[in-house]
Amino acid sequence: MNNKFSKIGFILAMAGSAVGLGNAWKFPTMVGNNGGSAFIVLYLLLTFGIAFVAFLAELSIGRLGGTDPVHSFEKLAPKNKNRWSLAGFFMIGAILIASFYMLVIGWILKYVFLSFSSLPNTTEEAGAMFGSLISNEFFNSFLCFTSVFCMVFFVVSKGIKSGIERLNVWMMPSLFILLIVMLAYSVSYTDGFIQAAKFLFIPDLCKITPDVVLSALGLAFFSLSMGVCVIPTYAASLSDGTNLVKSTLSIIFINILVGIMMGLVVFTFVFAYGADTTQAGPGLIFVSLATLFAKMGFVGNVLAVAFFISLLFAGVTSAVSMIEPFTFYLINKFKISRKLALTYIGVFVYILGILCIVSFYEPTSFTILNKSFFDILDYFTSNILMPIGAIVFSYFVGFILKKESLYILFGNFMNKLIFECWYFSLRYIVPIAILAIALYQILK
């Protein structure tokens, strides 16, 4: 059975992993509040100058190792093989992310159905509705999370070709079609669209500070699913002859394009109806936008359905990528079936997801040190596991792997000078950049 990605399948699957919910709220909000197009230019420079370097490094682990992350590190390390194999267990971070990420996707699924007829008419009503969903409606949260959980694990159970690639080959183009339709409609709100374009694209250099630079760098790194073994896992299932550099550039381009399109759609309606542009995250999507769609009448219902389905697609493709690394490892390590491996992982993820639901549910409010279990998982994975994992992977490729092996891998896709620049950046610039991001996230 062919269980390798096709060239386009790999690009769409990796782009699906990168294009997550952050493209809907984090990217446009950060752009708008941190200098508009100045931030975009800064983000592009950091993405192609630093994140691109680290992405290729993680890609090389999967391509040269040819197996799951744990065994790839063990196979590629010239000595201390058992010690280096532990680096592959940063994929646990992906499992932790999936557990709370699927809860958020569950909320989005709920809003897909609400969008047909029951959207709130005021921000107060929208805030109360969303607050009630996460803190009082345990059964609804449980049902939506379980539905998303079953969807994600069903896709992964079908394997690389029949499951993950097929999902992304269908969902990613569908996501683009939905975004293009919504973007085309948003142009009819001429004033709102012009303000949104100005908000996103007219530079405000006064807003560019060291904090903004670090924020852009963090977004460039972690929007590409680095540090949790997704990239090496997908790369291990890549067909021979794929142009690794062009594929990486395509993935980055798709990620950026979706973020910009989302930003134009979201802020066109925000400006058209005078909503708060400083809101981010759930407040922007589940409160402000839900209210704005309700004000548009029937057209608003149609747009809301399209918008929340597009978020659902983006979320599911990301969640699927988080489950695959550990699945691949269990299959190789214990010689078990994919379905049995997913059963073990599923029990763990499901329990963590239920704990996340309980941590918001007011009668119980499961918290640790005044933080919800959801927030603890989010903080631990985003600010600790992912940065450390990215540093370890970059160090391994830059200082442990043989330089000759890397040149053989990438030599067909870049000339000697570009390769040397990439290698120097990987060894001496990328680790410092990631460390700066980690310290900034922890200390801010």
C-alpha cells in the first residue's frame, strides 16, 4: 500500500498544519495593532530569513531519517543514540496541543450550527452566549469536542495517503474557495474594505518596537508547527524527488496568504459596523463577528456559515497533523496496527480534553495555581515545549548531523553559497532567535 505523500499532497498537508485558528484571529490582530504593513514586511523578513531556515532543518530530520522522530534521531546521531532519541519525544507537545485545540474546534462546530438561525444580535448577548457555552453548557461542549475528536481520529486512522492527504486535498482548496467568496463579498462594503486594507497594509513605523519584532518572530516560528515533530513526521512520508526548498516556500506562502485574506474579511466587517479592532482571539470571532453577521440578516447567516466552516477546516487539518507523529512512533516501536495505536493515544487525548472542559465549567472550575487546565496546557506547550524543541532540532541538524549529508539533501535545490548561508544561520542565528522568543513569552 502506498503510504507516501504526493508532492502536492505534502504541500497541502503541511500547509494545513500551519494554517490553523491563529490565521483567523492572531495574525490579523497582530498586524493591525503592530504597525500594519510594517509588521507584515517584518514578519515576511523574519519568516524567510529565520523560520524558513529552521523549517528546512526539521524537514531534513524526517527526510534523512525516513521514519518516526524518535527513531530518526536515533538513526542519524553518530553517537549517544539513545540520548538523542529522547529528542523525538517532543512530539508529546503535539498531543497536548491537540487535546485543547480540539475543544476550540468544538466551539467553532457549535457556531456553525448557530449560524443558520441563532446568532446573537448584540455584543452583550454574544458575550453571554459564548460565556455560557464554555462555563455552563457542559453537555454541549462535551458533544462538540467528542464530534471533533471522532472526526480527527477517523482521518488519521486512514493513514497518510487515504486519510491525511485526502483530507487536505479536499479541505485546503475548499478553505480557499470559502475565503475568496467571503473576500469578494466584503469588497461590496467599500468603506469597510478600504479601512481594513489601510489597517493591514499602511505602515506605521512608530509601532515597530523590540516587543513587536519578537512577537513577529514568535508568530513566524510557531505558526509553522515547529518544535513538536510534525514537520519531520510528514517529511518522512514524502515521495522521492520532491523539491524541498520550493515545497517549503509554497507552504509558507499559503500560510501567509490565508492570514492576509482572513484579516481583510474580518476587519472589513469590523470597520463596516464600528466594532472594536483591539479585540483578539475568541472575543473577536465568537463575540464581535458573530454579532456583525447577525446584523446582516440572511446574508449574514450565509457568511457566518461559510466563515465558521472555513475555521473548522483550518482547525481540523491542524489537529490531524498533531496526532500523526506519536501514532507513527507507536506503530514502528511496538509493531501494532494504526487503529490500536490511535486507541492508546485517543484515551489520553480524550481525558485531557474532558479536563479542559471541566476547567471552564463553573460548578467545578478545575484550576491549578489560579489557571485553568486549558490555559496551563496552552502555556506549557507554546512557551516551553515548542521553543525548547525547536532549539534542540536546530542544534541537532546544525552541529550533530554531518554537513555533507545536508548538502547532498539540499544541494540539488540551492547553490553552494546559499547553502553555506543557510547552514551558518541555522547554527548561530536560529537558536538565539528562538531563545529570545521563549524568554520574551515567559517574561512578558
